[in-house]
Amino acid sequence: MTNRRQPPRWWAELLLLGLVYGAYSGGRLLARGDVGLAVEHGLAILRVEELLALDLERPLNRLFTGQAVLGIPADFVYASLHYLVTPAVLVWLYRSRPQQYRFARTWLMASTLLGLVGFALVPTCPPRLLDASYGFTDTMAHYSAYGWWGAEASAPRGLGSFTNQFAAMPSLHVGWALWCGVLLWCCARRPLVRTLGAAYPAVTTVVVMGTANHYFLDAVAGAAVMGAGYLAARALPAGITGPGGITGPDRIAGPERVSAPAASSPQATRTAGFRGKSTIVSGGWETSAGELLPVQRSADDAPDSPEDAAATAR
């Protein structure tokens, strides 16, 4: 049986993540779609937001364009954190929370591939690429002299042809930030880190709208994709996804957060590290409270039956 407290092989993880990211990047380029259709989708989203009074992009974009002290840092956040924070959280989980890493990695990959489906089916023109009459300013282009990006999204100057500027729906900037925020909130010990984790997706949502890279509904769709990816990851076998998914700080926490029963009897020793009462399903396959799927454990790990416990107590 695989020890789920030990991290998987690092080279296998790098290969797997590299393949998924390569497929994602290549798929984005292949799913560029028709320019007219992308503009039509963008305007349709904008009309829906106006109808529902959710068009928050315009006031934020005006603020970021008029106040360089807000616009320039926002551009740096948009152009960099998406590619720095997510890998950093993955590495941290791999090193410090191997039991949660497996599920988190599967969750991220499933959500990213679902996002690629959205890019292919709904190519969307971001606000910054709409006609100027709609009132949006491309802050990345406006403040390009301060950064490494050009006039084509966050790509470095001269590399704009390697990005799909119509991959706006859903916003994986928001989706990945939400993934990071949930994991930092659930796994980190320090209150400051947990607070920063909770703030990260909110700040990212404001940034993607203020820089005119996404609509508010793009952000909503990004969160929905992460929710769908979470459910997909939970549906996979427990050996792949880890301990039945993420249900809260205590559930996702590493082994050090699991407190052993107060009793010092052999029964207490054998059941230390398992949450709740375990129920034997058959042949050594057991489930613990809150666990998604049965997990096979050795006979030494299995809790005693009520009769054995009573005999031990006597």
C-alpha cells in the first residue's frame, strides 16, 4: 500500500504537471476562435452585467487608469503572481503536506483542463480589446513603459503571438488564486499566511477587472470551474486524490494536527491518527468519519472490534 504521508516522486510530478501545462498552453493557442465571435461574446457578457448592475469593470478601470499608484502595481500583480504563487503553493504542499498535495494537484489539473474547454467553446474578447467607445483602457499597454509586457496581455514584448488574448472566459487568474487561497487558509498554521491566502483571490478579482483583462462574470466562471474541478477530483479513487477531499482546516491539515485519544490503552494507540470511529467494510477496507472512499489498511492499523475493546479494558 502506498504511504500517503510521503510525497510522490518529484520527477514524476514535474513530468505530469509539465504535460498538463503544455497541453493547456497549446490548447489555448489552438482555441483562439473567430475575432468577430469573440467580440460578440464579450459584448453579450457586458450587456448581461449592465442589466444586472454587475458591470464593475468600468469604474475600477477608470480608477486604475487615472491613478498610476494603483494601476502600475495592479499590472505587476496581473503579470506575475499568477505564475509565481501557484507553483510556490504546489511546492510548499509537496514538501510540507504530502497527504494533501495529491488531492490539491489533481484538483488544479482538472480545473485547468475544464477552463481550456471554456476557452474553446466561448472565445471572449476582454474589455481592454473592445472599441474605445465602450469606455475601457488597456492599463497593461497604458503603463507598459514600467514593465516587461507589451500591448498584448501580460506576454513579454515581442511574444504576444504566443498567447491567446481571447481566453478570457473563464478567468483562470481568479480560479488559480481561489485554489491558492483555499489551500493556504486550510493548511497554513500562521494567521498572517492564512489571512493573505484569503485575501489573494479577492485582490486578484479586483485586479483582473481594474486592468480590463476580464469581466466580473469571467471571475464568477473561474470560481465555478474550480468548484467543478474540486468535485471531479473528489470523484477519483482515494489513492489518487488523497484523504477524501478538502472539507476544512482540520480535515486538510497534516498529520501534526491530528490529536491522539487521551487514553493510553492499546486501542487508543492503534487508532491514533484516524479521525472519528472507523467502520470495517470488508477484508481490511475501512472508512473513517468524513472519508470519501474506503481505504485498505493493514491489520495492525485497523481498530479493534467493540468486543476486543471491551476485553482490552478488562
